[in-house]
Amino acid sequence: MTGPGLADLWHALVDELGDRVAVSCGEDVRTWDELDARAALLAGHLRACGLAPGDRVAVGLRNGVAFVEVLFALVKAGLTPVNLNVRYRAAEMRHLLVDSGAQGMVVSAAMAPVALEAAAGTAAVRVGVVVPDGSGDGCDLPGYADVLAAAAPLPRTPRSAEDLLILYTGGTTGRPKGTVWPHGELMGIAAGDYRRRGETPPETLADARRIARRIGRSAERPVTVPASPLMHGTGLFAALGALAVGGECALLAGPSFSAAELWETVQRRRVTEIVIIGDVFCAPMVAELDRAAAAGDPYDLSSLRMVRSAGMRWSAESKRALLEHADIALVDVIASSEGGPYGVATTVRGDDPVTARFTLAPGARVLTEDGRDVVPGSGEIGLLAAPGRMSQGYLDDPTASATTFRMIDGVRYVVPGDRATLAADGSLILLGRSSGVINSGGEKIDAEEVEQVLVRHPAVADAVVVAVPDPRWGQTPNALVTLRPGTTATEEELIAHVRESLASYKKPSRVLFVPEIMRTPVGKPDRRWAGEFAARTPPITGTV
């Protein structure tokens, strides 16, 4: 999709589908007309505060109607949205605010105190709005309802497909980096949503309006639940695709994922598609379906047509169990914040589900370090690469951009660092990222970041953090720690120490005390040794 940008597309949807529901979250529902009116008020406020087109505004909100309203307001005003992870502590958040150059922020009440601490002395304190979330007043920032009540709506003006959105990665290759997405490229991500419904992705607003009219006013209008957070790429891209075709984006209201809430939403909103992140979502979904069936009160899944997953492992066992409850398509996708897709695996009833095995997406390749295509069946390991829609690069990081976004045979590819090989039949076998990155429930954890916090504890002489398989989360971080002579520390003490500085999901699930951290000849921690040690060692608590 190379024509309209996000704001112009959504304005076209308002004109065609004004009275239809655009977004829902529990009992909170917005039609396109209501969404447009409220977004115009917030856009007017932000511009009246002195923000100009191109300025960056950090958004720290959990899933909810307000998230979509704020996003619409920012693109209406020509402002650049920047995602903030609501689970970050002040130091982590400050890195994003400074790195992005944010000049304003819209945050939830629960997040506001941490956000203000993080923003102290930065440009991000220039303009702020706090959105209530039931946790209290939060801070002295202007409240969302008061802002809308006092603002004059920003008149609708055409926007450019070159307007930007900055999506910070989960930190799969170190600290999070901002991927810079022009709206035209960003909306190209919705191409699959159009094609699944028999439409060619639109290149003009007239095409977009025609498609929205046909799909958005039909009896088969799609209703999609992005079950994962919109602050991450999987959830955001799912929401944008659902809205782009004229469907409804149905969000979950709880502060954390609840399978019961999901299935109740499927029944109430007649959901047609769910987007999840692998087993961490699918396992509790299946458990809740099993519970309801055993109680003689199964959920009504008759509207559901598809469950899609991206972001982490989706096992054959989970797929098989879900298909026992619903005759639907399961679509397992390899994608990234930088671009894609790289591979897809579709499973329906009667198929033999597989784990981490895919069909290469059109144009995608597996390349060796010297740029050759991996030969199917050779056993060679290479890196996934895909052409097509992708971000411009990493914000203010030309070195990292040159590594990830490469010209190969005259074509620009995104190479995010996923290791893979090709089976003899050409199918793609995904091997994962580097050993220094831990994928826990779809959240990416940089092992070195956790190690740096651990060694700041006065009793810790050395530390290494590795991934250990976990049946619920896929992986969890385990820390191997060497203490300084004459000191003591408990596992609980060190976990709490990490929790004080980093988001809760980054804290080690276990701390193993060892006499020495094995290192490579060049001084790097021997992560293979550490991983094997953690995998074979039962839990150890206490002091040494």
C-alpha cells in the first residue's frame, strides 16, 4: 500500500463507516464518528500546547479505547507516536524518552509517577496528559477528560504517507531501538488483511473507501481481538490491520491477559479473529476451554474463523489442543518490529501440527554470513531476510541500521537476526535469536542488561544470565552469580535488587550461586556452559 497515510485512511473510514463500531474494550465502545470527534479534540489540545507536525509524543497506555483514540489524535495532528512499555522502570523509560527525543507524553495514571521521574530534565515534560485507569489520580498532569472538555477540535487536514511512527523493539539484540515507520509502509503491513478478504491492498483513498464499504457494512464484518499489548508490534499491527479493512478492533479490558475474558469477548462481540503470542497465550486459552467444557458450559466459538500468532514459539501440542475445541485456521507467522513476514505455517483440523517449521514468505530467504542462500537440506544455518514492507531503519543508529537493513542483489532486505535453516523439502526451520536474548512470554530480555544490574549489588563479583525453557513462558531468565569473598546474599535479595531497577518480567526466576563464572578466551561469559549448568541444576536457595 503506497498511497494514503494512516490519518487519511482513517478519515475515509469515518466517512464510510461513521455509525459502525471501530473499537471496543469491555463496556467501552466507540463508533468511527465518536472516535474521530474525540481524537480531534485531543489533537487540538496538543497542537494548542505548541507541538508541531513531526514532533514526537510518547504513549504509555495499556490496551483500551483510549489507546486507539490517542493514536488517531497524534496522526491527525501530524505528530509522531512513540511506544512506551508500561512495565518499564524509570531508568529504562528515560532511555526511550531521551533516545526518541519525545517532546510530550500521554500516559496512564498508574504509569504517570514513573514517567514523570523518567522525564525529569528531558523535553518530554513539555506537554503531558494522563489517562485514568482506575488506579487513582496519578499526578498533576492534565487529565484526559478535562483536556477533551476544554479543547477545540483540530480541523481535518490531509496528511502525508511519509508521516512517521516510531516503534521501539523489544530489545532482541540489546537495548530497545526505535524502528522508524513511514505511514505508507506501515499500512502495507495490512496487505494480508486485505488479501484474506479477497481484496487487493488499496493504493488510493477511493479504493480504500470502496473496500471499507463492502467489508465494513457486510454481515460478515470482521471483528479482531489483538490479545497482546498494542505497545508492541504484534498487537499494534493486528489492530491497524483490523481497522484498515473496516472491521472492529475488540480489546481486552484486564490489566493482564485473561483467557476467560478473551473467550467471553469472543462470545459477546462475535469475534472472527484472535491474534496472540504463541504458547504463553494459547496454553491458558486451551485450559479455559477445557474447564468450561468439563463444567458443561462450553464457550460459543461459532463466529471464530482464525487464530494468528507471532512473536514466540507456538507448539504443535498447543495447536492440536486448540483445534479440538474449534474448527478454525491457525496461522503461525514469523515477523518482527523491523518488517516481514519471513515465514508462515497454517494448520487446520486434519493436519499434523508442527513446531517452528514454516513456509518461506514470498521473497524471503535464508542467507549465510557471506550472503549465499542456504541450500535446502545442507544443514547450514543462516539468517532470515525478507524484502517488501519494512521500516526506514533504526532511529539515529546508522550502524545498527546497516546491519539489519541490507541491499542484497539490488533489493533492500530486513535481516533482524533470526537464525534458521532449510529442510530438504525447502521448509523453513526457525532456530531463534542469539543466546544473549531471552524471549519470555513475548517480552524480550537483554541478558547483559540484567547482568549489569546484578553486578551493581555490593555482594556480587560476577554474573551471567541465560534462558531456561519454561512450559508457560517459553523461556525465563536464570542468573548464575559469584559472590565477593566475605559477603552473603540470598536469592530473594538479588531478585528484589533487579526488580528495583528493571521491569518485573526481567528479574531472574532463579539465582544459582557458583564459585566461578566460566568465560571464553576473549573474556565473554560462556553462555553455553551457563545454560547447560542452569538446565541440569535443581533450584538452589540460601547463601554461600
